[in-house]
Amino acid sequence: MSFEIILAIIVIILMFFIGMSLNIKTLVREFILIDKKFTAICLSQILLIPLITYLLTEYV
């Protein structure tokens, strides 16, 4: 397999594990409290989407 396909597979697996690590109950509780941890999670997810899109479009 080429490097681009391997990179795309790694990115998809990382997205899956990031999604699995976010517990719905925790997100709801943090949304009600709105503290720094929840803001950091939201910002990291929002900033991760353009990076993943760039990697997939650039190398695949």
C-alpha cells in the first residue's frame, strides 16, 4: 500500500478512538457546567476537523 492510504487509515482510526473516548454523559454534564475542560475538548475537535480534511485531501 502507498503512504497516502496508510495515512488515511491511521487518521480514520484516530478519529474513531477520539469519538469513542468522549462519553455522552460527560459531555452533557460538562455542557451544563461549561468549564475550561469542555471548552478545550470542543476547540480540539473543531481544530482537528480541518487538519484531518487537509491531510485526506492532500495525501489521498
